Amino acid sequence: DTEVTQTPKHLVMGMTNKKSLKCEQHMGHRAMYWYKQKAKKPPELMFVYSYEKLSINESVPSRFSPECPNSSLLNLHLHALQPEDSALYLCASSPLRWRESGETQYFGPGTRLLVL
Amino acid sequence: SQQGEEDPQALSIQEGENATMNCSYKTSINNLQWYRQNSGRGLVHLILIRSNEREKHSGRLRVTLDTSKKSSSLLITASRAADTASYFCATDIYNQGGKLIFGQGTELSVKP
């Protein structure tokens, strides 16, 4: 299985809602990532988990809360989002063979989020 | 600060022609990677070139890396309509724990 899956594919939420995005991989990868991508822009890194521990937080607002329950799963909990948070949220994973060097990242199809 | 700049921002060619995209970066890297993204979907890894490599091939793809100029190029030969997508370079910056920084991307359109 060489796939990263993400659910849901689309999500519409109000500014007072609480929702979660889910990402799953069964490739035995030990690094998992959340990216945010606006239209016609490159992906921007939000969080990195290495061996289920949060290793990088790119100064993301606390209304985004990541969670890594086990080595295959990555969640992104959303609360009190703003309309400017509307974007494509991408999850990725990588083998993490080299601690100091990035490896190929495998991306999921993304969740398209609209905040009203 | 942005690490990767790409040019051109957009490229339109006919099927069968070659497409060349360029990427420049600012700091020392461990490797440079190229990804493709079809409209509104996830990214697909194309090729990785390490800092001690100068050229790499994969099928119709050829990547070069010039660390003295801090630049890379991606050449797609004999392009097909299915190659229509956005192409991003991504740099794995030295001593940043494997974090990738993506360039602004080149939007390639291949007309049949």
C-alpha cells in the first residue's frame, strides 16, 4: 500500500464549528506532515511529526491543533477558524531514514476546506 | 523567507515539444526535489537530486543541479497533454531536520 489517504475530501464549516481532518498511511513511514495550500501558491508547511512526536510547528495559530495517535494516523483538529483559513490541506509522509536529510514525501489528495 | 524561486511562472507548449523549468534557491541544501500537482490535487514526487549530484534522469525527465549557482532545472522531453500540471521544486535545507521548502511553481500547459 503506497497511498496516503485523507478524509474528508471537502469540508464546509462555520467559524464557531469544531471539525477534524484525518490522514492515514500504511507504508511504515515515521514522519508525517501537514501543509496548507492556497490557490496558485506552493504548499506551506504547518507541522511535522517524527516518531509520533511533534518536531516542527511553523508558528501555526492555536486554532489548528495536530495530533498523532499512532504511527499510521495524523489528525488536524480545527476550532474557531477564520475565512482566510479556507485552503487545501495536504497531508504527507516520508520514511525518515535520515534524521538530518529530507526524503521523498508522499502526499494525500488533500481536504478542501471552506470556512464561512 | 522564500527559498525557491521558479521560472517561468507559466509555460504553454505544443505536444511533442520539450519543456524546461528553472528553480533557484538561497541556502545550502541536502537535496532538491521536483513535484507535480494536477489541478487541486495532491503532489506527486517526480525526482530527487542530492547536493553531490549534477544530473539525474528518470524516463522523459532530466534534472540538473548547479550548487555553485544555487539553481536546478527540470526538462520534460516529448511532452504530452497529460503533462499539463503545476511543477514545484522543493529544497531540503541543510540542518533543518528534513523540512522541505517549496518554490512558487511553474504552471505547464501542453496543448494537443
